[in-house]
Amino acid sequence: MIYLDNAATSLQKPPQVAQAVLRAMQTCANPGRGGHASAARAEETVYRTRSLAARYFGLEPEQVCFTANATEGLNIALRTLIQPGDRVVISGLEHNAVTRTLAALGAEIEAVKAPLFDQDAWLSGFAAALSPQTRAVVCLHVSNVFGAQLPVAELGALCDAQGVPFVVDASQSAGLLPVRPSDWNAAFTAMPGHKGLLGPQGTGLLLCRTQPAPIRYGGTGSRSRDQTMPEDLPDRLEAGTLNVPGIAGLGAGLAFLGAQDPAGLLGRERELLRYARAGLEQLGARVWSGPGQVGVLSFQLPGKDCEETAAAYADRGIALRAGLHCAPLAHQTAGTLTEGTVRLSLSVFSQQSDITAFLNATKRILPLA
Amino acid sequence: MLDMYFTVRSVTPAQKGRDALNRAGVRCRMLRAPRAIAQNGCAYALAVRAVDGQDAALLLDRAGVETEGAWQRLQDGSFMRAWV
């Protein structure tokens, strides 16, 4: 199979990820709960991943909290900052992980709209939308539908100047673009561990530069006599037994990435994306692309339903994703809410031969339209 | 003998403190804090030589590791609060 659905989850991982998962399952007990060797091994495994992540993202280890996925991290961030009726400014590209959470919280949402790949227009849109009533700004770093990159550093500076907490969803950028919460003045930065960071599913990170409110309560192995959750991070957010095998695998993914040349990885992915775009356009597909695009390409084949298109690729052994990609707001912004798009998304393991095979399949699928 | 104990609230700051001490060449062992010095339930301790106590306190502070207390382990196994 040719796997080009990495924006959903990366499937190809470095072999050391699975090895680390297995090793943790076989040797690690419950971290932070006992003094015996297998508990200590679990503690060291978890701390190694936490420290690697801290170095990778320019933070202290205790600012790195493990979550089950980016969605959980975003839920924590938004539930910390938002009360019913609060006004929240978001990009018009946000995922349901943000929009559904805000809806559940009863927030008043203002979604900024701009041409997908025009970073200046996004920045101007946010600047115009901010007001003294704004309680938070939430923005993704890279769109999971279109690969558009948003100017989070500049947005962070804008929020900082106005004293508004800034939340970043780095789901599609972590592992590919520099993610620097301190440089962005981001109160919270959420990401999955299982996409660009190459860890297993069921892992995620919430990078905290603001004290969060827990959404889960229970044992932490610390301050046991207190019946309130500890103030200290990461314990405050990590009640219950951690996913130690998953965290071990995530650590192996981070170690792998740490040994790569980040600029080289990004350049290679962009080159593959350009190749895919040029090939699709030559074949008459409608393609969404522009400056700063990262890792993700949406397209439509003329006269063909996007789900049927993706099914036709799947029949030919090529994994893509079609539909609304859990981001109806992004499709609304792009004008594709009715028909949806087909999405191709890359990873560090994507090859030029994968794109060539994809384009060859496209040639065979097109006459069926 | 590692007979000076610094209590730390949980495992992550304990690990961070241990690494800071190790990097500075201060011999240190991380362990679950004995009940007698775990004032608020479960906690961790960093044990160092008494002679390193002052340096350790400074290094932990510089590393941003908040300690709950410092304790001297006596010959009979009991603990006495230490002021470093």
C-alpha cells in the first residue's frame, strides 16, 4: 500500500518506535507509584520522553504534559481559559477539536476568514477581530485540510500585546516545522504524538506555559493526602496510570526526529508536494495550493465525488482521505463545504515513487469520472 | 553516606533535580520519600552526602526544583529537619 494519509496518523514509523513500545510493555510498571525496579524503569522511560520533548520544543520538562491526543490537549486548554459567553477568536480553518469544544463551553465564536495561503491577510483578520472582550485566540499552525500555514509567531505577538491568551493547535506541524511556544507567547500548544512526531496512536502532548485546569481527577503518586489535584505540572494533568508503552514509542519517535536535519525534511516534503500538485494540475484536477504550504494537499477530480475518488484510489492500493476531514469550518472558509475534497498528506517516509504511483493511479481514475 | 534528604513533591521534579545534581557532579540517589518525611502523602526524595547539602540546595534552586524540606538522617534511622 502507498500511504498518503499522514495527516490522520503516520503509519510508517521508525522501527525503534515499535521496539520501544514492546520493551515498555514487557519491563515497565506504573511510573511514580512505587520504588521497585520496574516502577523506576517506567519513571525513567516517561521522563526520557518528557525531556526529549522539552528539548525539542524549547521548554522545561514539567511543562510537557502527556495527553491521549491533540483533542484532549485542546479540551484542557479551552476549558481552562473559557467560560460560557466568553468571546473567542479562532481561524476559519479550525478542526472540530476546537469548534465543538468551544460550542460545548457556550463560547461566542468569531472565526476569521482570509484567503487560505495569504499569511498577511490572516494576521490582519485576527488584528481586526481582537477586541477588549476577547478572552482567547485559538489558531492552528497548519491546516489539516489544505496545508496552509498560519503566522502563529506574529499572532502570538499580537495576543501578547493585548494580553489575550493564545492557544496553538500544532497537530499538523509538530515534527515538521519548528514549534516554539515560548517564541509564540502561547499559553498552550497541543499536538498529537502519532502524526509527525511518529509515536503510537493514543499519545499526545500539551505544552503548558500557563497553569491549566485539570479535566481528569485522581491519583498522581504525589501529595496523596490532599483531596485537590496538585498544583504542580505535570501531575496536575496526569491523573491515573499513564500510557507508558505509548509514551516510550513517542520518545523513540522524538529521538529519531532529533537526529534528522529539520530543514532537509521540510524541503523534501515540499518538493514532493510540488511534484504532486504539478502532476494533478496537469491532469486537470482542482488543487488548493499556495506559498508556505506544508505536508497536506487537497484536490478534487473533475465531476467526481470526493469519497468515490478516495475509494477508487484505495482500490488501487493508495490511502488518501476524503470528505470534510473533521474540519467543516475550514471547508466553509474555502468554499468546499458541500462537495468536500480529497486529501493527500505526506510524512518523512514518503517517497517520490509514492507520488509517481499516485499520479499514475490518477490517470487511470480520471476516465471513470 | 547519602544522609541528607531533600523532599520533592513528585517524580518529575525529582528527576529534574537528580539530573541537575548529577550534571554538577553531586552524588545523588532518587527514592520514594520515607513516610517520616513525606509530609503530605506520597513524595520523592533526593539523597546526597551531608557535606554536599549546601551545594545541592543551591543547585536545585537554580534548576527551578522546589523542595518541600531538607532532612538529616540520624544514625538510628530517624530524621531531623535540616536548615540549608
